[in-house]
Amino acid sequence: MRGLWDKEEVLRYLGASRSDTALDGMIARAQEEIERASQPRQACRLFPIQVEESGVTIGGTRLPGGSLAAHLQGCREAYLFAFTLGPGVDRVIKRYTVTEMPLVPVLQACAAAWTEALADQAQTRLEAEAKERGLYLRPRYSPGYGDFPLTAQRFLFDALEVTKRTGITLTEGCLMLPSKSITAVIGLSPDPSLCHVGRCMSCTAQNCPFRKKETSHE
């Protein structure tokens, strides 16, 4: 799975504009550690949705968030999606906080990039299913983006049986453990022009490390 790694993605998570020989070596080590420790698991389920101005009703439950509603405009169905690298990655990062602290931010960056890459790969079956119906997947939209509240995690966990199916647990503050995990809503749309891979369709974060890359494609 080496071909899934994107060095530029790792550098963005690190906040680095360029690499050098020393950093290249650290990235290579971190990639090996993260790949070896990963035990990916996923869960997804298709729901009917109703999009309103200030929120979205998914499977009969209304979730607030104007940014989510804008993101899903024109969609009548959506996948709820959960993905994790598994607990082994957190254990590796914790071990290096004791034995080799300088490698930890590189491990964190590699783990974040690997999570996104494998989650993208996990969506290929969903894309194929949608295409058979003449539909296209909107980019993932997760609780905590825009005004889509982090507390919506509780609904996603219940609706998908996330803990039972993937092992991900939710803290009282609605953070996920293992930390390298994703939950998201993925709309299905008949309009492919709104279904690019870019992460910035509805994001308002000006300091996002992906903004420069995505806006350069416009």
C-alpha cells in the first residue's frame, strides 16, 4: 500500500513547506511504524435525508447546522461513515513520546495523512454503488466542521453502532478513541460538479493546511 502515501500531505500536516534529507528519513520511519500498527476498520449505512435551511434530517433525526445543510443541498440520501486506524497507532505514538519525542509530530502527521488516504480508499465501493444509480459522492463532512456540532457524534455512533462495528469509543466531550478515527456524513448528489475530492467546499477555516492546495485548482 506504499503507493497510497502522499508526502506533500504529510508535510502539510507538519506545517512544513519543504523537506530535507533528515526530515525525509524521519517521515520514512514514521510511515513504516504507522502502516505496521494500523488495523483499519470501517462502518457505513445509507439513510434518506431532508435538507432544510438550518439543518438536515437524517433517518428521522434532525441535526442542526447551516453549513451541513449547504454542503448537502440537492441531496436526498447520505451515507453515515466511520473509519479508524485502530488502537495500535495511538500506542506507537505514546511509546515514542517517551523514547524519541522529536519523531512524535512526524508520526502524528503521517497517521493523519494515512487515516485520510485509507478512508478515501474505503469510499471506492460507495462511489461505485452511487455511480450505478447515476449519483456521486459529496466530500465527507464531519461533526465539528463549520456549525455542525461535535455533539452530533452521539447520533452517528448510535445510528451506525460505531463502537460495536469498529471499536471506536466516544468520550464525554465527544472526542473519539482511537484518536485517528473519522465519522462523517457523505451526501449523494446527481450533480457531479459539486462532488470533487476537495475538502474545502463548505469549510470556513482560513488556517486550514489544505486550503492553499484546493483553491489553487479553481
